[in-house]
Amino acid sequence: MSCDVLILGSGAAGLTLALRLAQAGRQVTVVSKTRLESGSTLWAQGGISAVLDEGDSLEAHVQDTLVAGVGLCDEKAVRFTVERGPNAIRWLVAQGVGFTRDDDDPSGRRLHLTREGGHSHRRVVHAADSTGRAVATPLAS
């Protein structure tokens, strides 16, 4: 069996990379310790932060991250990550990740956002308390 890319690890990052590369036409092989859906990602309970609310901003998210990082964060890396957050969440939704929806949205499309840690805005998407399982399961399917 030949492949273009060999990915070691089947957590959220490895599976996301595998799917993105496969969608771009690359032959990908993922190596996992056991089953694809057996990694630590399954146990993650928190959420994923991204600017998805019109009252929030990328700059506010960057500043919150830099403050919480107490000088240990590389600002370019933080900006890179924060700027890509909204599209990453949209991609995960398109892959079938069942994030919790906002009960106050009659259309049922808006994601429920919560506020955690050093965030000054509600920007954490989640799947109740099983976000890791909600992310890993469709990525491994």
C-alpha cells in the first residue's frame, strides 16, 4: 500500500489533517495505537474557542489569549490560530460534528457559545460536556 502522507496519531489534529489532505486528493495513511477512535481526544470535555458572535472580534480574542498567556505566547502564532478559528469550526460542522445549538435560535443553526477561562466574550463552542467525543467520532468515520 502506498501513500503520499503518513500521519502518526489519530487524535483530532491527526484526523483533521488526514481528512483535509484526502479532500485535496492526497493518499493518506493514519497510524494509531489501536482503533482510530480510541485516543485521548474522546475524553475532552471543554470546548473550542472561536470568534462566532457579531459582538466579538478577532482582536479581542487575540488580546484575551495574550493576557491569559502571561507573556508566554508568540503573538504571531496566536493571531494565526485565532484568525482561522471560525473557518475551522465551520469545517467541523460540515464534517458532522454535533456541537450544542442555541435554544434561543428558532432556526436551530446558531451554535451555543459559552465563556470559559480568560475569555471576555462567549466564544467557546461545545457539545454538552462531551466535545472531544463529538469531534473525534465523525472525523474517524
